[in-house]
Amino acid sequence: MDLPTKEIVAFIVAFCCWLHARAEVIADDSYLNTVQNAAPLSCSEGFTELGYNGTVSQTDSGSPCLKWTEFPDYVQQYPGRGLGEHSYCRNPDRESNPWCFFRQSSGAIGWAYCDCHQGVARLVGGPSPTSGRLEVYLNGQWGAVCDAHWTDRDASVICRQLGLGDIGTALQNSHFGAGSGIFHYERLGCRGNEASILRCQSRKFVTSDCNHGNEAGVVCAPPEGNDAPLRLVDGSEEFEGRVEVFHGGRWGHRLR
């Protein structure tokens, strides 16, 4: 007898709970492909030879994932695939995108692909693809970053995340024009050597007023002039850290 697929598991759970709403798949492939083509996905950082092993735990529609242990038959069907006492998205059945079970508004159990777009960044309004107003994708919406605590360290991480090199210059006061949407971050607090902003441990969501006219901007480009640029990394504050020098197209330790 074949073991249950995720669709059957969702149906069985709904039936046992006397919930007669049909489990539906929340997945819009055209939308998913559009965002995938826009920038690297956070889910890509968690892929191993066994599938996705990261910590994204919500669906594309923003619903929280349920713990895998609520579906013991499915855990038994896929041993050694990272299913357990957690609600992280997985693809044990070798789906191309990680997914999870979730509870619909009706109370029924469904499954959906996960939100791999968290933390995707883009630059808009600039004269070239290497500069512009920073917008970050979170919880289904693009939003700006306040410029009050905006530093070259943060900008450099954005450039690295976008594949635009390791040097970023932070610009304030909506240098590339004011936006019209929401603000996500009041502060990123990056050390400067992170691969993406999701690795920046001091991220702070907006808690105070951030007005249009105060959006953070980024320029990703090698520095001009003959002087070798310096930067501070791994410090807990903006003006402390290890000194690195840019030489030969990359950052490295400064030698005496």
C-alpha cells in the first residue's frame, strides 16, 4: 500500500477534524517566477544535497507553517529528510521549491510553497543597474530602508547580495528620489562582510516615523581616485572594527 502524499495527508487531517473545506494549494507560479528572476532567493542559501534545510517558516501568502510532527505519517514516509519537531519549510518529496502544511482561514489543512523571497533587495530610480533607492521584499511587500542609521557597511552588503561587487556607498535623503510605499527597516546594522542582509544580526524593523525623503540609497562601484579605500568590519559600532584595504578588486587585511 502506498504511503500518503501531502495532498492526501491534508485531506485526512481535515476529515478527522470534521472540517469539510477542501485543502487548496496556494501557489502562483507566474508570480513566483517573476520574483525569482528579480534577485537571488533567501531559500537558495539553505539547499543541500538532501533538499532545503533552511529556516524559512511561512508560506508565500504569509501563513505560518505547522510543525511536521503534526503529520506523523508524512514524517515516516520521508525519514532522514529533515522533518521533525519544527515548522521550517522542506521539500522531502523533491519538489523544486520548499513547502509546508498550514492552516487555512476556514480551519482546514492545506499545503503551500514557502516564501523564498524574504530579504530580496533591489535598486530603483538610479541612472544604472548599480545604483538606486534601496527596496527590500518582506512579507509580500517591497519597502524602503530609513537612512538615519544607514552606513557604507550596509550598502556594501547590499551590493554583495546583488552580485554587484563588495564596495557600496551609502546615500541619504532619498538621493534617487522618494518612494511612495512603506518602510521595512529602521536599521540594518551590518558588520560589512555578510553575504546578505538576512545575515545582519542587528536588523531593526521600523518603530519610529520614517518619512519619504529619508530613503536609503546605494551606489555599487569601485572607488574613484588613486588612494586605496579602507573600511572597518566586524565592529559592534559604526566607527570601530578591523581595518581592511581594497586592492586588486577585493578586500583584504591591511599589513604593516
